[in-house]
Amino acid sequence: MKHSVKELELKANTIRQDIIQMLVAAGSGHSAGSLGMADVFTALYFEVLNHNPKQPYWEERDRLLLSNGHIVPVRYAAMAEAGYFSKSELKTLRKFGSRLQGHPERTRLPGLEHTSGPLGSGLSQAAGMALGLKLKDNTSSHIYVCMGDGELDEGNVWEAAMFAGARKLGNITAIIDRNNIQIDGFTEQVMPLEPLSMKWQAFGWHVIEIDGHNIEQIVTACGEAKAIFERPVAIIAHTIPGKGVDYMERDPVWHGMPPGTKDVPGDPPKAKQADEALHELRTLRGRIRGEHE
């Protein structure tokens, strides 16, 4: 690995702090999934992806698609950390005229591979790109697509899964954020997904299940996926929504809400939500002293 696990964990923690600050500045946005996927995006941008922030459209690069576009704050924070643009721009999230819209817009920001918003469309886009690369004999680039578990309710996901399996698109790795929540509640109450692994296997995919907060496991799984040429790979990453902020973790209320906008019974009052979240992250849940103490 190019970085130590400790270095990557600290980067993920910095990305989580940036997410909180972006969302507070915007006054809107999605907290839980963004925080939950910080370790995956850290591993992707700093260990897995073959990319160059100075040449975002280099032909031999890997492509990263974000199908559940509402968690784009984690992608923007990771891109800024990697050097695609200045961190000062993060606080323009969702502002009028900003390049950082609430869902990714490909034409606005170099480094974004597609525009997303309608759930369930990312895998179809990834399959089209993967087939296109095969037809061009591009064997260097790999397609990664991040998806939410809630969007697996969409039928077009399974049409794309069937297509990718049938065409043996071994240049696709789908990373599924298995955090068990969606905007209306817990996934297994809204639309049960299990047995999820067997469903992907039935469509001709190789499946790997990991702890989505264990950076070593994330990097190893992506390496294993890239070494499988004859079929696409689904990595089911088990994550905790709102990871790193106690009052947000595993609570569907925080799926589509930033800190500081609403009082939630049992949670800090809205005036203190952002400060408490940042304090937890800066002090690694009290294990170190914060710089402001």
C-alpha cells in the first residue's frame, strides 16, 4: 500500500469533518450515507484508483461512478483532499452557480465521470462504459460504481446486472453501500433485500462481502475484484450510516438531513449538533484532546 492504514484512517476522519462543514454551510444535504462511505472513498482515491487529479480525463484512467448521487459530499471531500480542486470550494456545496451541486453534474467539475440523481441508473451507465472500453480494447481502465442498498429497489439495477453478467464485463466492480437504511426507514422494512449476495451471484456476478470501515479489507477486495476477468464483481460493503457521529449512527432520520436544521428527540439541540459532531471527529471520540480545548 502507498499509505499506512493509520494515514488512511486519518484522511477518512478529515473527510468526515469536511462533510459536516459542507453540509452546515449548505443548510441541506445527506449526512448518513456521506459519513458512512468516507472509508470507502478514502481507499478508492488514495489506494485503488488509477487516476491523476492534474489530468482528470487521461484515457487510461479508471472510472468512478456514483449512482446514489445524493451522497456526493463524500466524493467532493475526497476529490478536494486528493487535489482536484481547492478545499475552500467545498463550502459552495449546493450554492447557486457552484460546481458542487447536490448531485454530481459531469459538465461542471473535471473528474466527475457522469451525472447522477435518478436512483438506479449508475449501474446501467457503468455497464455501457465497460462495454465501450472492451470494444476499444482498453484493458488498462477499470470501472468502479458505488451504489446505495436502498436504490436496489429499482428494477433497472437488475436489468443492468443481468446485462453485465451476460456480457461477462469483468472490468466492472460495483461497491454496494449496505448500510440498511433508506429515506423512508430501514431497508428490510421498506423492501427486504436479503439474501443479497445470492441475488448478485444468480445474475452471474462474483460477490465479496467486507466491513466497509476496514480500509485494509476495502483495498484487498478491490484488488481481488480487478484480478477477476471473466465476470463482474459486486463488493457488498457493510457500513454504519452516520459513522463517526454517535447521535447519527444507524438512524434513518439522518439519511437526508444535515446537522443544525432540525431538533431530533434524544439528539443534541440543533444549535449544537454541528459542534458536537465535529468535536467527536476531531478528538476521535475523546481518545485525543481537540485543538480547541
